[in-house]
Amino acid sequence: MDETVAEYIRRTVLKIPRDEIKTMLEKWGLLSETQLQTINFRQIKESISQDVVQLCEENSVDIKQAAVLDIIYNHVYPNKRVWCVYQMKKTGEEAEFFDLTDFKKKFKGRLRSALKNVTINFREYEDNAIWIRIAWGTPYTKPNQYKPSYVVYHSQTPYVFISASVLKSNLPLLCQALVLASNYHDIREMELRSHSLNSLKDIVFKRYSQNFQTHYPRPLQERNVAPKSDLRIIQENRNEKERIERVNREVFGDGPQPKLEFAQYKLETMFKSDPQMDVLDKKEPFRCLVKFSSPHLLESLKSLAPAGMADAPISPLLTCIPQKARNYFKIREKKHFFPESFVSP
Amino acid sequence: MAELQPYNKLPALSCAVLLLVGSDGGLQQRLAEAILREKKNFKINIHLAASLPLPPERDHLRPRIDLVAFMIDIKSKYSLKNVEASLAYVDDSFFLGKVCFLVTGVGRVNYCSVEMNAIRNLGEVYCSPVLFCELEVEGSQVATAQRLLRMLEICAGHVPGVSALSFSSLMRNCADD
């Protein structure tokens, strides 16, 4: 077995938390049951990885097989990577039957015709998700297994989730291959990025709880609820608090919010100041970038008004994020009648 | 009348009423509970409001308010704006010792969003003492509750010989001399 393969397997095993190593190796299936039993999974990870490498030597594992372990790890821990969402478009209306073998063949063909040194792995999962791992090389160097790109494609939808590696120059080729293999005509990047793959799927597949314009009749028992707090503490603004709760519920819905870490607004609007102050000599757009970051952005926006940190309802620029399925915005001046700026499509 | 008046209602016997005005409801609740836990020999009611003016429909039920404490969270400019807007709805005679500013969240130095100058200015313009506290720390919470309780006692007239007017001595800055 090649030294590089051994080192790669060793490093991949080291990434896995110790309690998960046995399960992942079983899922991997490259080591037999008897071989797995010879490993002591209670020793330190360094030793476990050495044992695994030794057993792989016995089985003569190659790099393509080793890459499968990396896919398994990333499938269980997708939140360690940043995922971008892409949408593919087709001009025809017919829903063609999706042929997985055809897809794989065309995808591999397109990549290999442009770049000889690539490692490509496919793995299908129950929810119709196809995971593709691509390790990129150049015409003169072998593929870099430590900086792979990941693609998650749900064949019944036009959406692709890509976790590009640092080598962004390969992205156009990757997009081309996807479009060709899936029989679409075009692909565009949606301005939607996050660490949480499941949340991105929730947003584009509309799986989160949305606010519907229904009338919530106030149940009578609300008024007869026994006060939980001390009777000597009197809330003066109870009505206002209830209004805030109601508005919040209407805007955000009742269920948990999808998990996003950033919202970025690139402003290209004119600076509006007192004409007498004449701050800017030239009338050009004032470039400004506003970035909101949080471990869980949408939940924190939802709790702003009840916590008394903002007025309810919150600006629609923030609340439109799940509906518009984007968290990177460009705001330009509206050229027509209204003086306020608008959000670009 | 939209303005809060200090003397337009009759006081109740052996009773004192504190009004906390601030945008953070949870913090107000915690402070109110801390005050109620302290030992005192008069009845106390605490009203919590997010802003002024208070809803007029409950005006007839509301007792006379002895002390108004405006809560400003040093981490939130919004809370300062809220307090500044609410100050317009307080009658001038309240500012003779029956108003104080409570600045919370001072333990987290890195997250200060409101400038010290703004707060000092507020205290000077409205001739009212400014108290600093960190309600997330048990010790500071208890100390603040005790201070407010003592101030409330004086404002309600339960301490013979001391009136709310003496609070102006709390505001004298050493640098002024």
C-alpha cells in the first residue's frame, strides 16, 4: 500500500471522535469483522489509527477506497464545512427519468476529459441524496486528498449543495460537469451559505415551519391562567408584550428556525445627509458592508423583540431570509418612484 | 394626563411603590424578585413597564408611585433611546429625588455600547443619581436591591428626617470640588 494512502487513512481516522471510530469503520466495510475485533478501541487515538493503517495494509486498500471513509465522516459531521447552494435550470418541461449510472458516467467523463488527475467517489443515501467527493490535482501533480470538494445532489430537485475546497479555480469545471451529467442547461449560485447542511436543505425544500396568514383565535383559557409570579409585581405593558409575541409568531412561525451563521448586506446606496452638510463631494454610492453573525442567526432574530432589544416587527430585510432563500444581499438604490432602496433579485 | 405625577394620588398606609422602566423585561423581573426577597417592614409593590407613557386604561387602578428607576443596559443603545423617550412623560416634580437611573450590564466591559458620557450627561441634565450594577452577579444583584429598597423607603417617606431631596448629595462628583 502506498505511503500516502497510509498517511491519509491515519489522518482521517484521527479526525473521528474516539467513540465513533468503530461505527464508522463498520460502515466503511473495508475491514472484516475479525479484523475489527483485534483493535482495542479504548486506547488513545494515535494507537487506534496505527492499528487501522496496519490492517488496511493487509487488505491493500487503495486511495479510492480510503476516500470512502472521508465521505462517511463528512456525512456524519457535515457541519464542519461551509456549504453553498446552487440551483440548476432546465429550459425543457419534461421530467426526465433520472438514471444514476448515466449521471455518474457523464460526470466522471466531463471531469476526466478536462483534468486527468482527479479522484472521484460517489455514495448514495436513503433520502435520495448523492454525495460526490472530488479530490483535485493538476496535469502534473497527483490529486490533493486533503482539500476535496463535496457535492450533495438530490436528484429529484434542481438543487446542489457544494462545499468547495480552497481551490476555487475548479469550481467552474465542477459546475459544468454537474449540469452536463444531470441534463440541465444552466446553474447559478444562490446567495445562501451556511455550516448547517440540513438547515440549507430545510430552507430550499421549504421544510421549516412557515408563517401562514391564518387567524389565530385567542383561546378563552388564556385569560384565566393563574399568575405564576409574585402578585406584588405588576406588569404594566402586558398587552404590548402579547402583541410582540403575536407579531413574532406571525413572522417567524412556531417551529425551530433553520440554522444560519451569517447574513451579509452589501449596501450600494447613496449617502443621505443634510444637504447643507455636503459630506460627500461626489454623488456616488456609499459602499458599506453590514454583516450579522451569530451561532444561530434566525433564532436570535426571533428573540430580539421579546427580549426588548428591538421593536417588533423586525425589518423585513432580516425576516425575508428563509423565504427568499438567501443570506447574502446587495442593496441598491431604487431607480423609480420610491425613495427607499430595494433588494436586488 | 399622560405624564406621571408624583403627588396626584393619595398614599396608602405603610406602603411603597416602585416603578421600573426598561426594555429588558427579564432583567426587570429578576431585579423585582430580588427586591421582594429583602427584609422590609412596609408593603411594597413593583410595577414593571417597558416604556412610558403607561397604558391609560389602568390608570385608575394604579397607586401613587414613589420611585421611578429607569433601567439602561449598557450593551444596548436601544435601551438608552427607550429611556430617553420615556423621560418626556415624567412630570418635573419627580426629578426632586424620586427618579434614579440604573445602568446594568457593567460587568461585561467588552460589550459596552453606550458611552459613559451619555449616561453622565443624562444624570446631570435630569438631576438624578446614576447607579451602576451587574445584575447577573449575585452579590451585585443583592446590593442593588438593597440600595433601591432603601431609596424607596426614603422616597415613600418612611424614614423620619430624611426626604428624597437629600439624594442630590449622591450626585456630587469629586472632580467638581
